[in-house]
Amino acid sequence: MASATTKPGGRAAILSRREVEGLIANGRYIIIVDQQVLKVDAWLQYHPGGDKSILHMVGRDATDEVHGYHSAETLKLMMKYRIGTIDGRWINFIPPIQGGKFRPHVEGVADDEEGQDEDKDLCSDISRAPSPVFDTEILSARHRGTSKNDRLVSSASSASSVSEPDDGMTWLDTLTRERIDLDIAKYPSLDLATQDEVVRKYRLLDERIRAERLYDCNYSAYAIETCRYTFFFSMFLLFLHWGWYIPSAAFLGCLWHQLTFTVHDAGHMGITHDFHTDSLIGIFIANYIGGLSVGWWKRNHNVHHIVTNSPEHDPDIEYIPFFAVSHRFLESLTSTFYEKLMPFDAVAEFLLPYQAYLYYPILTFGRFNLYVLSWGYLLRGLGPRKGPAWWHRWVEIVGQVFFWYWYGYVVLYKSIPTNADRFTFLMISHMITMPLHAQITLSHFSMSTAELGPHESFPQKMLRTTMDIDCPQWLDFFHGGLQFQAVHHLFPRMPRHNLRRTQALVQEFCTDVGIPYALYGVVDGSKQVIGRLGEVGRQAAILSKCQKTMAKRGDLLHGH
């Protein structure tokens, strides 16, 4: 096993792909950044953004992702985890968390060049076999229980000719092939040369954006935001004092809606660009004013940015049994984020055919679900317990207690006299935030959920899975930057007040490299989402009918 970090003379050792593979096979967490091989085992439990965002990068060239989400100072600190360098272009592995298989490497034994050639052939031939869902192990796993190791399997192997009973799964696999073929035809080729060119031009665009100082925060814009927040807060208190509980609740809901955008900015270190300062801003607003955990959001959101719209891995689209934005959820997938099965069970079977009609009503209650997720994160201690963010959990818990004191006790119990008025205030203040949940889902629910393999570049994947919303500039305050999600996914640390200026540059980039830029108005974008939900809902109904018919046939056969 390769373990040397330097050559004689102090130079970093050059590690082959097989040596890196062997390290990963031995349980090491290896990522590639700027041609440097980093072993991040020791950092995993300290990472403020959670462990899973790192696990999805193991065995991959994470240069663009790491630069996109970290400051220059953090990038320098990462180099202390360097164990060597690579020579030439890195060929990505599929990370273990996604089911990648790794072979041990024995020191002194020649590399398996044939195996490496096969990997390169896979890269050039990815358009013919890009999907993870046709692996023999995956297909057979459907019929052998629900153990986590059985289901957390994903590979870019070619379609298998495994024979299965016609229970609807073969039909779902055909749909998956069709979606992949559509994306391959629509987007630039997945061969290495094409993807390298996309990355090269993306990095040039990033340099141009930095030169135009678009990463600098516009603090005057936050002065205007603060005036808006103050107005909403004042109206909430004023109407509460007058006993006009419905408008008071509405203004509080508007305040929560608007403050969420600043929490989003702080979570991406897009305000001061200082980790501790932005963290405190996010904790104060999210936990103390809003009752939600910013730590939970970070852990969830960072993974979403890395594996956007992946049914098995992206928690931001894992809402079954209420919603399914891909037919693949009908296969009872396992979430690598939640580490549990997402079953297509009786509840999902009943709800999903109607999800297009239930979409907005369910979103109305979305904030209550966030309370549950926030408390679950904090009580289970899922965040970092060491490192620079060790104290966040305890400050957040205090914030949660403070929120329920001022909102639950002072406002609901002490300031509102009757239970009926309390219930009305509770529901209106929460339901008024429904547009926020619609804004969050609008940018992704109708976009591609196909997996094109480990060699798709970061910018292409972000643009393939994310849409922007077209709106007049005067309405930017209402959307809070969420209307520029495609731009934001490419440059996540960019302050949101600069996203509109950057949009034109991104459109030029997309035209240059041949990547379609998805841009819809709110109405048309919403139609796209409802249409996708309706499509998957119909597929769920067909599958359910198919499985019921097969069950009846089985009963008849057993009866004879």
C-alpha cells in the first residue's frame, strides 16, 4: 500500500491512479484538488459542512467544487492533508458512498494497466453506458431485502441483460434509459476532451467574475434589506398590540420568508466571507428568530450542491411519500443522506398519483417539517463536534429554546387570549411562508434527475439540473436570489445581489460551450414543475396497477 508522502529531497510523491485506488480500498478518504492528492480522514469529523459532502468527492477531482465553496485561506489549510500529487489528467472514480468498487494495491506489484485502460474506455464510451441503474447487483438487490450495503450501489457499468419478472421494474429501467439518452443528445459530449473544454472555459469565467469584483458584497443592499425586515417586524408587533392577529401573523410570516434569504447568504459565507461572523449571523436569524437549525440546513444544502437532483443522494428532492420528481423513486431507493429506505409503500402509492394537485397544499405546511428536521439534527448531534464549528450545536440549541419562548410562550400563549385565535395565528404565520418552499423546489423539480456517470464536469451537471427564473429586477427582493439558482450553483459563494449581473456572463458561457441554459418565468416554470409531478404521478398509478394485476395473477396461479 502506498503511504509515502514525499520523495527524497522533500518533493511530493507522484501517486498513480492504482495507488490512490488502493488507499481508498483500505478505507482512506482521498480527494484530488489542483493536482494534489489529499487524505482527509482526519478532517472528516471537523468539516463544518458535514461529512457527506466530502464522501461524495472521494476518488474524484474535486477542484471546482472545493474552489467554489471555500475561501483562499481554507484552500491553503487543506494542503496540510496532502500526501502526494498526480501526473496528468485525473480519471474520476465513483465514490464508495455511491457504490464505487475499489481494488487493494500491493506495494511493489505493477499497476494493472489493463484495468486503467478499461476505465479510460469507459470515459470515451460513457454515452453508450452511462447509467448506474443497470448494474446487475442493483437489479438483483430489488429482490433481496433492504440492507443498506445492498442498496447503496451505483456504478457506471453497462446495461445488464439480467432477466427479471415483469413487475414494472423493467419498464422503469426503460424510462431511465430514455431520460439518459435525451440528456446525452441535448448536452455536450461526455468525452474527456469536451468536458475538459467546458471546465477550462468555466474557470476563465470565474477569473473574469473575480476581476469584475462580483464576489464583493454590496453592503448597501443589506441596508435596504434591514429596512424591509424592520418594517415587517414593526407591523407584526403593532398589529399584535392592537389585537389584529391575522395581519400580525401575516407580517411575521413575511419576515420569516425574507430573512431566509439572508440565512442562505450567511450559510454560503456570502456576506462577510468570514466563517465565524457569517455563522453567527445565520444562527441568530435561523435559530433565534426563525426556530430552524442553520446547521441542519448547511449539512443538507452542501450535499444538495454536490449531487444536485440525484434521486439516491440529494436530500432536496427526497420527499417520498409526498412527492416524487423522478420515476426512479418508484423503485424504493435508499437515500445515502438519510441512510434509510425510501419505500414506494401504500402511502406513496395512494398519494403520488395526486401529487400534482397536492403540491401547493403540502408546501403550505412545509415549515412544520423543517422544525422536525432541525430538532432531529441537533438532538442526534449530526453536526461537527470538533473543529471550528464545535460550538455551533450548543448555540443553536439555546436559540431553539429562545425561539419557542418568544414565539410559543410570549406571542402565542401570553399575547393571544383564545385558543382559536392562537391556532389561527400559528397557521397563518406558517402558511404565509409557502411561496418560499415553492421557490426552493421550482429551480430543480422539473430538471433532469438522470445520472450521466462520474466524468460529467461540475458546471455541466449544475446547469443540467438547475433552472433560473426570469423576473423583473424590481421583484428581486421577493425571490431573494433564488431566481438565479443556476448562477448560484456555479458560484455558490457569490453575494446574491450580484447574481443578476453575473447572469448575462453565464448565458454567454452557456452559448459558448453549447450547454442549454434553462430560463423560465414563474408561471411557465411552475407549469414545468406541475407537469413533471403529473407525469411521475401517472407513472406511479400505472406501476401500482401493474403490480396489483400481477399479484392477482399470482394468487390465481397459486390457487390452481
